[in-house]
Amino acid sequence: MTKQNSLYEEMKQFQSEKKIYFLVLVLVGLLGLIVPVIPGLLLIGLGIALISPRHGTALLEKIKNWIRSFISGF
């Protein structure tokens, strides 16, 4: 029988893993700025949203608006 972790322990573990997720998202996002197949700005925005939800949400909105204006130009 396995022991179930409490919600607090799971949140604490996620807080420690969050920095690793942030680094991976930003690094892949930077790679995406070079390789056009990978959505670089979106991944960087997700990484920032993971670390700072308030600033990340604003950044993701700016990216969405930029993409919409870019698509509407065609």
C-alpha cells in the first residue's frame, strides 16, 4: 500500500519543481525564436506565467493581440 501525499506536500514539491519547468520553457522558447517551427514567444510567456501569474497573464494577452493583428494583416 502506498502512502498518499497531503495536498500541502504536493504543493511544496511543485513549488520546488516550478523553477525547473520555468527554465525548460524559457530555453525551448529561446530555441523557438531561432527555429520557426517551435512557438518561441508563447513558450517564454508560459514560463513567465508559471513564475509570476499576474505578469504572465498580461504578457500572454499582448502576444495574443500581436498574433491577431498579424493574422488580420493578411
